[in-house]
Amino acid sequence: MGTQTVLVGTRKGAWVLEGKGGRGTRELKGPMHLGSVVSHYVADPRKPSYQLMSVGSGHLGPSIFISCDAGVSWSEAPKPPAFAPVATETGEGRTVDHVFWLTPGHDSAPDVWYAGTSPQGLFRSDDAGNTWQEVTGLNHHADFYQWRGGDKDGTPDGPKLHSIIVDPSNYKHLIVGMSGGGIFESFDEGGTWKPLNKGVAMDFYPPKDDGSEYEYGHDPHCIVMHPLYNNRLYHQNHCGLYRMDRDVSDVWQRIGDNMPKDVGDIGFPILVHPTDPDCIWVFPMDGSGLWPRTSPDGKPAVYCSRDGGASFARQHNGFPTSQAWWTVKRQCMAVDGSSPASLFLGNTQGQVWASYDEGNNWQCLASDLPHIYSIEVVPGS
């Protein structure tokens, strides 16, 4: 197994974890941007050594930094994402609080990137992350104010646009998640959009008088499309775990009903195996009562399905067996393309964990880092 490079974004800066697979020696490099919030730290699969990082500072505000040399040096984007000074229904324009999500564009467009912000906004760069423009088809859609829940604060950490998906088979096909708001889809590179939320429960709203579903207003946590089978989608929601097969239906099916009842199907991240569309991993958290968002009963575990969500197996070897109240956020699990696949996760306690046998056994690679916001594997490392 070759060298693996894991990018770690935290509440107080960013680090790089390098080393061999298995139980080989590892080196933790950093910090970079110490003291700043790094919401997402991503390597470009189309350009070796090219990386983007979302950096937020209480003094300088939100921005994006670019490295052309695998994180050795950084330069700030001359024009980071910013909303146009257009008044909203409340009479005030929106301001980007932070850039929450970064996604490289299609392989056929090596300089295109997308960014999701808080409050909810979608931005695009056509020059490798240096200058950014609003995707006006979404941000200024006639129904966007209603889609995103009006002036509601959204999630506890603020409203967010996330899970930006560029269909590998069709660069014009985009999917995004908004918390709150729901899942939305475009087939014309962001020009027009429609909701994609049929079948998703919405337990936090009262039922409609006519018994119909809510078209928008949902709270997706993470959405994934299989990189080889674009008809297969999964998503982890505030109200459960779902699967969709686009060649069959545009209605989400709640596969989370097949999770153990005492664990539930609430969580943030979800991973799909790079070659097997029926294999996924989730990290369930306690969604009962006041929504503690910690490992159920203080016993962290990953759950794996190898049959498209029909059944799930608990994977916890190496994890603490009690009094480990982990929170793993939506950008804090990653999978690489090795065989068997390696999995990585980070928690709010500042620990990075890895499995080199597809989740069967786990080991701690790093601890005592700040609160972890994102984990990404450098492609091809």
C-alpha cells in the first residue's frame, strides 16, 4: 500500500497527515492558518498538488486560499464568494458568513470549482478558485427565499449549502443540499433548478391538512452520488437515511428503517464505496430527545451496508467501548480508492481514525487536534 495523504480542517487551522497504510509510521504536518476556522480543505483530483481551503477569520472574514504546491505555500483568492448587493424580501442584502463546502468541477473543465456558503448560496469559479461568481439561477431563483426557509437561522451552526455534486457523466447535471431547504437539482449547469425531496420525512413540521408531502423545507445532512453509477444516490437526513435509484424512480426510499432500532438512522456523514454502489458507511448519532448528536450510549461505531441498505453491520473494533461521546460532522468521513478501501473519520474531540480493511478494524492516527470540521483524502495518494 502506498503513501496516503489525509487533509484535516479544524476549528483552529489545518493539518496534513501522511503515512503508509496499515500500521506504518505517520507524520502530522502543520498547522496552517492557525487560529482560523477551516471548514473544508480539498485537493483537486484533476491537478496534482493543487488544493483549495475555506478559511474564516474573525478579523478578516471568510475567504478561500489556494495552494499550487500541495500546501507548502498559500495565496488568497482575489475575489472570494460574495453575494451581490441585492435587497431581499426583508430589505437587507445577504452577507457570506463562511464558505462551508468546496467541490471541484467536472473533469472536462479543469479550472471550474463550486462553493457552498452560509447562509445558503452557490458560487462558481472558472479560474481555479481565484475569482467567484454567484450561480444566479439558484441564488436568485424566484422561490429561493421560500426554499431556504425565509429568515430562519437554519441549523445550530447556521444555514448551509453543502454536498455539491457534479455528475461525472454529465457536467451540466448538478445536485446540492441546503440545510435547511432540502435537495435541489439542475440539468443545465445551474441555470434552472427543481426540488428533489419526494419521499423524505419532515418530522419537525406539522402534517399538511391535505396529507401531501412538503416539496421543500427539509434538512439534508449529506448527499452522495456513486462515481461510476450516477443513477444511485444516498443521503443522510435530519429525518433518516435514504436511497434513490434514478433509473427506477425520483422518490427517496428510507433504508434507515433497516438500521437497529436502538441505534436509529440519524447522523451526518455518509460514504459510498468507490466501485460498489451497494456498499455504504454511516456513523449514526443520537437523534432522540434534545438531539445530543453524540454516539448512542457513548459507544461509537460505523455501520456498513453491502446490499444497498437492506441490512447493516456494526463496525467498531478498535473504538472505545464506553463513555466516548463522539460527534462526527458531515465532512468528517472519507474513503480512498485502494483495495481494500481505506476509511478515515475525524471527530469533534480532535481525533483522526482510520480503517484499512473497509471498516472492520480501526486505529487512531492522531489526537489532541482542535475540533475537526473536515477530512479529505488526496486522490491517488
